[in-house]
Amino acid sequence: MTIERREFDALIIGAGGAGMRAALELAQADLKVAVVSKVFPTRSHTVAAQGGVNAALANVLPDNWHWHMFDTVKGSDYLGDQDAIEYMCRAAPKIVYELEHMGVPFSRLDNGKMYQRKFGGQSQNFGGERFMERYAPNAKDLASRDVVSRSIASEVRDGRGCGPNKDHVMLKLNHLDEATIAKRLPGIRQTCITFLSIDPVEEPIPVYPTAHYTMGGIPTNRFGQVVSPLGTGPEEPVPGLYAAGESACVSVHGANRLGGNSLLDILVFGRASAKHMIEYMKENRYHRPVNDDAVDKAIQRLQRWDKKGSGESATAIREEAQQVMEAHCGVFRTQDVMDEGVEKIRELRKRLDDAVISDYSRVFNTARIEALETENLIDNALATVVCAAARKESRGAHSRMDFPDRDDKQWMKHSLFFLEDERIEYKPVQMKPLEVESFPPKVRTY
Ligand SMILES: Cc1cc2nc3c(=O)[nH]c(=O)nc-3n(C[C@H](O)[C@H](O)[C@H](O)COP(=O)(O)OP(=O)(O)OC[C@H]3O[C@@H](n4cnc5c(N)ncnc54)[C@H](O)[C@@H]3O)c2cc1C
């Protein structure tokens, strides 16, 4: 296979919000940038986000970045790094105004300022009860998402689900009039009409919790530098390698992400990474020689899917992996169930070695892409379930029936997974913010 060689100052993998924000900053600094993406920028997940982006603009009610910081630390169930959280929340208003000045359209208030949102739906079980009042008496449906999803799963588990299989709850939006739904939730309304033949203006929407977001990811510091405990300290930067957005873990979300904080994360840390790269490149103008072994390894990984003959289909293995993660690493967890999940994912990982695809074409081969994705998914699933099984406490979205309490003595630490030998190392949560006082762990109620 001949590979064309091209040189750039920066190579960005992924054209979502994080990658594009970084690319923009780098291009403005006159650097030569390549963005390589699996899907077109406007097909990235970033475009699916409809809820909004968090920033304490105080356009509707009094607000400030320090309250936002507290909400984020509390929302993370005290597993978020407080230096990075302070940095993000302080930067938020500036970052959002920067977007506005670039011409990004925002919803507006009558006075012309940016609109700020505070409304939710009302989750009801089969008896029509607005059950969130029992789980989060103050915040109700606006409680943080780990609390809401656990409450829905509890209602269903306890037999109060709706429908013939009692497997979901109902989300009522009829306290909002048609004009508000059309204006504020057009995408959600259209999705319901297209896929469920339900118009939320008239009927409630059936809902059930699923995996929506990855709080973990490639460990980075608040400059976007990828860090690893391989060198002299637990957070040694890997020269020239950065990560930002949902693939990264700064960590600002800790054990539970707040709605609206992910779009902020991609903007703040996409930009911060690029700023750091610009400085890095002043000192490191020339490329290091390419490691041919790494290139060979990447090519072998691609060519492995040219293997013809009989074997299990990669698609079937992917579906099985999804079911295993749903059943063994879901909303409520126990040791036995997760340990079984670890074994099943290990087994699937082995089976994938002999799996095949049926399309060998070289152009627009979606089967090959899906097979490569399955490899990635299974490696990520293994990291997730091994680390979850090792964490003997409940915190944020990690809710264990056998260890129902948070254990701040043992578990104020991030898990770092090493795929080669399935080793876990830990690094402490950064409790010291940049300038303000630390928020010590407290009981989390809503
Ligand atoms: C339905 C939905 C609603 C949401 N609503 C909100 C919200 O209201 N507020 C909020 O803050 N957050 C929300 N989120 C979360 C938020 O949108 C995402 O976390 C965020 O947009 C992620 O941005 P990103 O740039 O990190 O990644 P993405 O936007 O997911 O982009 C990833 C990019 O990487 C590329 N890529 C992936 N793998 C490869 C590969 N192997 N090689 C090359 N390229 C690759 C993809 O093509 C894509 O361009 C929502 C998410 C979803 C799915």
C-alpha cells in the first residue's frame, strides 16, 4: 500500500465542536491545519445538541460563574477537578460572546439579549404521578441527569412503568403551548413525530434512560495536553498530543455531567488546546521523524478486515457488546453482575479477532468502518466495566446496590485504565481550584 505523505503543523482528528474550535484558533494563528473526520462536520454529534450551552450571563436571573462552578462540582459528585472547573466556568461568558461575535445565531429575549432557558418536562409513571417530586423534592424534573435517570429506572423496576411491558415512563410537555414547543424544541418534536408518530403537543413522550454521554476519556490537563503517569509524575504531558471534547477527560464532569456543560467543555478546551499548541510550536518548529512501526501497525489494523472466509459477523459482535453493557454496566450495578460483564466483554474481544465482514471494497465501505468502530467500542467497554467493577462505592452515574454510599475516604480519585495488561492506576481528584476556595464534598441533594 502506498501512502501519500503530507506535512501540517497540526493534525486534528474529528470535526465536531471541539476539533473545529481548535482548528479555527490554529488557522487564525496562520498555522497549517488538517482536520480528518469520519463524518462531515455538520453530521457530528455536536449538531444534535439542542438543550443549550451553559454560561453565567445573568440575562434573565441573577447569576455568576462561581455559582456555575459550585453546581458543576456538586453535579460531578465531587469527582471533577476543581482547577479545570473554575477555568471553564470563568471562561464561559467570554467564550459564548466570542461565538456570538463570530455570527453564531442564539435565541433572543425581547430586549435583544441572549435567551436563557429554565424549563423541563414532567416525568410521569403509569398512574400519572409526577414522581420526580418523591426523588428530588426541590429540583424535581430539573434535578441532575444521573438522579433523573435513576428515578425513572426505579419506577420501571418497581412495576410502575407505562405501556404493555411497563418498560418506560411518560414525559409530558403539555404545560408548554404549541408555539413554545415549536420555537424551543423543534428537533425533539420532529423526532417524536417521525419515529413514534407522536406529537408532544398532544401526547406524552415515552422515555427510558440510556447511555447518552461519556464522562471518562483520554486524560488531559486544563491546557488540553494528554497526560499519563508514565514519566516522572502522575500527570506527565505527552509531547505534542492533545485531546478535547467528549473523547477527553479534563475532568470537569467527574461522575456526572450537567446538561449544557458539554458544549461549553468543547468550546473552552478546544480553544485552550489550540492556544497551548501555538505556544508549543514556537519551541518545536520541526516534526519528529515518523515512527514507521506505528504506521505499519495502523495499516495492519486496516488490512486485517480484508481477511476472507467464514467467521462470525462483526456486526453481530457489536450488537452483543451493546446488550452486555446494557445488562452488566447499566443504571444499577452490583459486583457479580459487573464481574460477569467483564468476562463477557473479554470473550467478545477474543471473538472479534476471528470475525469477518462481507464487503471488501476500498471506497465508502461502511462495513469496514463499523468493524473498526466495534474494535474501539469493545476496548472502551472493557475499560468502562473493569474500572466500574473495581470502584466499590456509588458516585454520580455509578450507582451500586451493594455499595450504596459515596466513599470519600477511598474514592476521591480518577481511574486510569491500561489496555495492554488491564491494569488500573489512580490519580487524585484535583480539589484545589485556581484562585477561589475549594468546595469540600457534601451530601448531594436536589
Ligand atoms: C442528542 C444529543 C443532545 C445533546 N444535547 C446537548 C446539549 O443540549 N448541551 C450540551 O452541552 N451537550 C449536549 N450533548 C452533548 C454534546 O453535544 C457532545 O458531548 C459534544 O457535542 C461533543 O463534541 P465533540 O466535538 O467532542 O465530539 P463530536 O461532535 O461527537 O464530534 C466527533 C468527531 O470525531 C469524528 N470521529 C470520530 N471517530 C473518528 C475516527 N476514528 N477518525 C476520524 N474522525 C473520527 C466524527 O466524525 C466527528 O466529526 C448532546 C448530545 C447528543 C447526542
